[in-house]
Amino acid sequence: MPVIFVLFFRSWMLLAYAAVFLLITLLLVVVVEEPVLRRMFGKEYQTYCARIHRWRPTRPRSF
């Protein structure tokens, strides 16, 4: 989606801003949120992580 805005507005600064935002979001999720969830839910969260992808949506599988 950010690429569409970059092409529409012809602004590489907008692309840089989007890249920095995505990098910060990725780091916060991986460095802060995921370890907290591992401590809170333990094995259940590990099983969940094995079933799903972090950023790419997939079709739900039956349990």
C-alpha cells in the first residue's frame, strides 16, 4: 500500500517514512510483544506460533 502513495505523490520521502515505520513496528513486535506473550502463555503460544505466520495471512486450518 505505501508504494501506491509513493507513486501517486511522487515522494521518496514518503517511502522512507513508511520503511522506518514498518521497521519500528517489526522491532516492537519481535523484541517486546512476543517475549511477553511467550512468558504469559508458554507452550500454548509456541504452538500458536508454529501454526501461523507472523506477517503473512493464511487460510485458517482446522484444528
